[in-house]
Amino acid sequence: MISYEPLYRTMKEKNISTYRLIKEYKISRSLLDRLKHNKPISTVTLNDLCRILHCRVEDVLVYVEET
């Protein structure tokens, strides 16, 4: 399973709130909901998040093996 838990740590480190993602970077609320619930996102979206946060993919998501 893919988890976006690292995204929230990265956002905190970079002082970027979800509000700022919505207002300044035009990230949709529905996308934020998808991230919150670990739903699939496109690689384009992943690229956008990395660009906005100036980070690596590993700073946005992690693979967690399901047992």
C-alpha cells in the first residue's frame, strides 16, 4: 500500500499548509482528500507536489507492505 504520511511531515518542514496548497498552488480539495485517504494519484500530481515542496518522491510517499 502507498501511504502519503511523509507528505505531511514534509509540508510541516517547509511551512506549507493545506490552505496554502489550495489557494496559492491551486491544488484541489478533492486531491487533498485522496492523499488523506491514501488513494491513488497520478505521476503528474506527484511531480507537481515535488516541485511545489522542492523535495524528492520519498518525501511525499512510502510503500508499506500489507500483511
